[in-house]
Amino acid sequence: MELPKFLLGDNTDFPTALFIVHTEYPRFIINLENDEVEWLEDFTSEDEKELEAEAENLIQQATDFYDREVSRYDE
């Protein structure tokens, strides 16, 4: 199965939260309510250095995805 790079998610147990799931490496979930990020990978110390450089870019891509999706509802 081919998955999109980002998915929107919600859950009635968290009624005010909206989540973006990044499905490619490094996989993560960001809670847009509080900008908390949960990484779904185990990283080595070498990976963490590379991740620091890429994390800001990935989170910006997730935010851009959300903005694009929301704008499509308004059309």
C-alpha cells in the first residue's frame, strides 16, 4: 500500500487536538494544539545530529500540509 507523506488525524479522547502524521522516515506525529512532536523512530546519537538539522524543515512541511488541506475545505 502506498501512503501519502502526511496524514491528518483526530481522536475524540483529545477533542481540541489535531494531529499530523509523517509516514516516511523519520516518522513522527505532531500535535498542532501544542506543537508537541512524538518521534516514532529510535535514533542513535549520530542520527540525532542529522535529525536536528532536518527536524525544523520536516515540521515546516507538516505545517504547510495542514494549511493546504484546510484551504481546500474552504474552496
